Amino acid sequence: MDLLPHQVLRYLQLGLEEVFDSKSPWLCATCFSCETECPRGIDVSKVCEALRNIELRKDSRELKIDEFSPQIPQQGLVSAFRKLTSY
């Protein structure tokens, strides 16, 4: 990960857009080890999932599978399509 979990959260607190250029949200394995170690009990895996969804849906509320790059990790696509009906 190029940004540690606490750095991702700090970037978000400061409103820094660089967090969207980071690979960290895409590399999050949703293992919840960050949450268990976090002294504030923040669910970092959900934050990373939200960042993936924001990035995938930045131009539209709909996902079009034929427009995606093959470099997007499967985890990001699965979580985004799982939440496709959440709107």
C-alpha cells in the first residue's frame, strides 16, 4: 500500500484529492485488521470500499462494464456492482 490506513483517513479529513490517486483503496483486502487495531474503532475497510465506489462512479451513477479498464481489480468491481442497486 502506498498510503497507510491512518494516512488515507487523514487525507480525507484534509480534503486532499490525492487519496483517489492512491493504490491503497484498491489493495485493501477487507480483512478488518485495521479496524481491530484502530484505537478509534474506525472501519477502514468500509472507507476503502466507499473510495472505490466513488472512483468508479465519478462520472455517472451507473456502471457500464464495457467501459472499464482491465486493470481495475475484481474486488472493486464486485463491491461496486453489489451496491449498484443501492441508489
